[in-house]
Amino acid sequence: MRILKLAAVALVLAGGVTLVRAVTDPEVRPTPIMRAVQPETLKAGESATVTGEYLDKSRVAQLYLTNAQGDIKVEILEQSASAIKFRIPSKVPAARYNLLVLLADIEPKLVEEPTRITVE
């Protein structure tokens, strides 16, 4: 009988731990997807628009250009769930870049997108 009582107490404790974990686990949110950028080629100081899904401020905190030389933060001009309009900084070196997003999460993460842009 004593073994059964100990097993019941252990189950209650295990259930309580699970319940607490369920309350504190963050909600799984969709990852932003960038499908196209227009124009694909532009000069420093010009603006472009990237389209896709889950691009609103609740998912994308910042936008960067990235290549082997490093990351360059761009200015977001307009932002919605399906598009981000941004400006290339005036002193960006001519090169081909991928777009990189900083997720707006409890633990922010950088995600490199498959969309590319060329700065002349």
C-alpha cells in the first residue's frame, strides 16, 4: 500500500511539472519566408521591396544584407505581413548579398533568406 501512495505522489508531482512547462513554453511561430525582391539590382542609397510571408513587425525585427565580408543593417521604410520596403545604406560596397532577418522572438535569431540582391 505504501508503494502505491509513493507512486501516486510521484505521478502528481510529474503532472505538476508538465503543467508548469506547458505554461512557460513559448508559442511556436512561423518563420518569415522571403520569395522575391524588386529590383534585384540597385545602387547604394536606393530602395527595394522584398515580398513573402510572415514579414510583419511581430516576426521581423531587423533586416540585413549579408555576404562573406559581413552583415550590413538596412533601414526598413515600410513593413507588412507580405512585404518589406527597405533602403540600402549609401556606403554599401558593390557586391551580391543575401537578405538576413533578425526574428522578433523571446530569443532573437538571425535567419538567412534565399533571396539575393546585387548592389552596383
